[in-house]
Amino acid sequence: MERKTRPNRFTEVLGEDVDMAFKMLASEILKDGALTLKDKSIIGLACAVAVKCDDCVKAHKKQALKAGANEKEILEAAAVAGLVRMGSGFNTAYALLDDHSSRRKIEYKTKSQNEKNDNHKSEGKQMPKKPDGYLNAIYGKKEEK
């Protein structure tokens, strides 16, 4: 016998009418339409990742697999969700750039390579002459051998 999920157990405690309404709403939303059950299951999984609900991720993964999703689709959906979550974090962090108390805009400017080299030389540290590893891709340079 399969154990009921917490949301289902919670709606049961609230009463039969609420429980039935929740199940009918879920059934109506998840039926095939413009998106298939598989598509909707993958979306549900991604949403569960984005809101950081471990139990939900497990339940939605199980449902996605049952609906025909494969591991690669599930991992890609989770990666997209992680990207969205990171982007929303950056969106929230952007508030730090607007200092409302003094009504001035905080400007973030990167140092030029010459300024960086000058700073590191004065600290007795040497800056690498070229990017390495994944930085090559970021800077658009090919690795020299």
C-alpha cells in the first residue's frame, strides 16, 4: 500500500469536501491538454526543485518517470529550475544596488586588467597571465599549449 503524500493527508484532515476539491483540481490541471501529463510532470518536478521542497521533488520525480520522462529530461528540468532560482536570487540581490536610505545608486565597476595587476604587484602577488580551464570559454580565448 502506497503512503499518501502530506498534502493529501492534510486535505483529508480538513474534511472530505476540501480533499475532493483538491483532488478534482489536481486531476483537471494534470489531464492532457496543450501539454501532456509527461510535460506537466516535468514542470511540476522543476517547480519542486525551484521551491526547494525535497519531498515534492521525490514525488514529482516518481510521477514524471511514471508518465514516461527519462532521467536526462528530469535532470535537464532540474537544471533549468536551478538556473531560474539563481536568477531570482540575483533579482533579489539587485536591491542591494539601490541604496534607498541615501537615494543614491550604487555603481559596481570592475577594475581594468592594469589596475588589477598594479594592485597585485603592490601586494607581492602575481596575476596569472592568461585564463585557464573554464575561464577560456568565458573570455573567448583558446587555450595555448
